[in-house]
Amino acid sequence: MPRNSIPLDVQPDRPLILLSNDDGVDANGLAALASALTGLGTLAVVAPIQEQSAVGHSITVRDPMRAHPWLFEGPEGPIWARAVTGTPADCVKLASQKLLPRRPDLVVSGINHGPNAAVNVIYSGTVSAATEAAILGIPSFAVSHCSWDPEVDFEAAGRYARIVAGRILEHGLPSGVLLNVNVPDQKMEHIRGIEVTRQAHARWEEEFEERRDPMNRPYYWLGGHFVNLDDGHDTDLHAIDQGYVSVTPIHYDLTAYKHLSRLEAWDWHVESINPVPTDI
Amino acid sequence: MPRNSIPLDVQPDRPLILLSNDDGVDANGLAALASALTGLGTLAVVAPIQEQSAVGHSITVRDPMRAHPWLFEGPEGPIWARAVTGTPADCVKLASQKLLPRRPDLVVSGINHGPNAAVNVIYSGTVSAATEAAILGIPSFAVSHCSWDPEVDFEAAGRYARIVAGRILEHGLPSGVLLNVNVPDQKMEHIRGIEVTRQAHARWEEEFEERRDPMNRPYYWLGGHFVNLDDGHDTDLHAIDQGYVSVTPIHYDLTAYKHLSRLEAWDWHVESINPVPTDI
């Protein structure tokens, strides 16, 4: 296992920027992110040792975690890095509370290989790292490249990540809010700019494929295709489709506020709870 | 492995109710839920074969899944059941799209052993099963008992689960909205009723404990305690604390709508993206 014993040079007047992701510490997108943010502050990398896509906001509560010193080459030399045997949310918790000498000023998660827009936000490990930072009170954003091409060029996404990082360091973010950034699969010169968006209403049409093992027992692969159900022009999917970088402010208060009053109007009176109700 | 080859008696005019959880197919809370809902419709159980707490909205995309026929005893005899080698969200996807002869009319996840209120909603596998149902357009709720006691009595929680199930079958739910139900750790006669609430603002104060293995290498256990930062009287935590069953409507649109305009006011003009910006 590669070892990285370089010191972490944290200065009080220089932003400490924690980088993480869900594709794993050795993913190209993370290296591209580190390159893009070089010079904005002191960079530190704490990322999963293994790919963790689609883990959602999973955390590790039943097993201990390791944090291996890791060789992570940046454009100006090695960057302090740890590879964690956990999820993206674990990485941010462990880094902020234990591994780093102080809380980071900014957490950036990415650059994900593939989009994290619409309903996919809740399945996304990339977003969960940034969400965990927001829960801890640290400004953060997730950044994803909307291409699945293994040979994708992350340069444009990196440039935009740097712009968003700069804006957040300048303006801050409201408590509990993070940004979810998706960069369209376009050449840099074709990207039309940045749009602030809302999460589109969409879903997956799942088709589980049933196969048989050599002993004729069934097993299932999750497959399917993504369906946009939202024709709004203010959504993340629309912005991406139109060649814009989508920036969506998201939070982790899942309360469906506009339905509170409707639900309160239901008859919740339950005097009959004792004895056992038989015909509700 | 126990086998359960009982047929699933689905009738067009009788609600088909899918039960799942994150504590695993053999958890006492799931058995209590099945008992409590007996008679409300045709019950089917599709739950993780292993405990899946704190998995958040994780799904299985890199491995195939098995769905083992399972012996699940209900109060009126065995209930059709499958134990799935996946997460709670996987169970609901696979059941609704592949295993059941038709889409269920209601999905109920629980009864979880321990509360799922405030920020814990996003870590919760229990809630994620119900959220997945909402994404698929199926009315759903998650129900949790606020006790960690291994010997907890689920009867009161079961009674309230039945009431909520009845209300949802009667009223339906708005598209994309599910209910998150938490039952206080009180004897049935001390529970004061049901309150419709919002998710409290709270967080975990994490304390990672560093230990050393026999080879003196460090590893970390996640620990910590829960801190309520919200003194509102309309929250889930307040209702539970006051002895009420908390019912929170939640959704999976994470857009922080009230911050959209503020974010739009930032300077997002990026004409300088080509060539490389050097001093943003």
C-alpha cells in the first residue's frame, strides 16, 4: 500500500479545503478536482478506498474504519491524503472530527463520473459527502460530470468547480444548505454558463433482469432507464440539456412543508386506541 | 434456509400491502407490524436478509440480488415473504417491479427499533424503503419505535401503524410525499395521540474513538451523541418528547427553495472561463 507521510500545512488565514468523492481515492475525477482547486487554499483528501457509488447517505456504524495514509499526487507535488474504509459520509465525518487538525472551511465532493441530478441526488454518494459537511455546518458542494465515458475529460468540470468554490469562499452558504453542481457533457467552449436550478421531478423505470445461476436458482440485476417527468425550464435536467452548468441549492430537511396543513386536516383523533380497534 | 412456498393471494378489490424494514426480515419489529396490519389487506413481506441500519438511500447496482422464499409467520398463518440480499430500497424496487404480481397499494417500512426523527431521517434505511415507494408512486410510510431496548414491546407502535395505514388507504397521499411516523417510548395508555410535525433541526456531535489493533495500527469507531438544536414546538422531536406519535410528511425533492433567489443573486457570470482563470 502506498504511504504518504507528508505533513498537512494548515494555516489560520488560508482556507482548508477537504476533497472527497464516491468513486474512490484513486478516481480520475478526484485528481482532476485537486488540480482544479490548487492555489485556492490548503487541500486535503479523505476519500473512500473503494468505489462507493449509489450508497446514498450511508454511514458505517457496525464496523470500525481504517484511514490509510495515501499517495496522492497534485500538480504541485503530493497532497496530504487518507483512504478510508467507509462511505463518503464517513470520510467527511472522520476527516472533520478526527483526522484534520481543524474543521475544513470548505468541503468539495467529486468530480463524479456521471450526473447527479433530479431524483438521483438521493442515491448519490457524491452528494452525501457534501450533505454530511452541511450537517456539520461546513460550506460544501458536490460536482458531477454528466458523461459516463471512461475517457472523459474533466477539465471543464474542474474549471467550474473552481468558480463555485471561489463563490462559496466569498459569499458563504446559508446554514444547512449545500450546492449540487452538474456540468454538461460538452466541450468547454460550448458550455453556455451557469444556471441556478431546482431538482427536476424524474424517476427510473426499473427493469430487473432475472437470470439463472448454474444451479438454476434465480438472481436479479437492477437495470432500467431514466425518465424526466418535469417539463419545467428551471430544473437541473433542463439546464444540463441546454448546455449550462446546473447549480442547485439543496438541504436535508425533508419535510414536505406544503402538505403539512393538508395532513393536519385528516382525522387523527384516536380515542379508540384502547381497546384494540377492529374496523378502522 | 427456511422455505416458504405459500401462494400470494392477490385480489383486485383488496389492498396489497408490502412490508419491509431495515432491521432484517427476522426482526421482531417486522413481525409486530405484520400482526398489527393483519386484516387491512393482503400482506406481503420483502425485507433484507441481513440488518441494514444506517444504509441511507443505498441501492445495489454492482452486484446481483437474490430473493429467498422465507418462512414468515403471521397471526393467521404464514405470510408470503422474500428475504433479499440487498438494501431496504432494493427490496421495495424488486418487490414492486418483479416479485409481486402487481404494484402494491401501500408500502409500510418498520417497525424500526429506535427513532428516525430529525436529521436521522437521511441516514435511515427504514425511511429509505418508504421513500423508494414514493418515488415509484406508491403511498407509503415508515414507522419507528423510539426505544433502543432489545426487549421493547411493539404493540402500541403496531396499533398506531394500523391507524396510519387506514388513514392512507382512505385519503391517499399527494404524489411524492410519504409519512415518517415515530412512536414514543411510552406505554400505550400514556401516549397522548398523534401530532403532525416537521423535521427538527438537530445534529450528531460525533466523537470518533481511536483504538489500536494488536499490530499497533489505528482504527476508528464512530460514536457520539445527538443534539437537538431546534426549540420549535411543531417538530418531530418535540412531539415525541411530549408523548405524542409524530407524523411528518416528507419528500425527496431536496431543493432548498427559499435559497434559490439568494443564490441567483450571486455573480455567476463566467465569461473569463476561457482562458484559464488565475485569480478567482
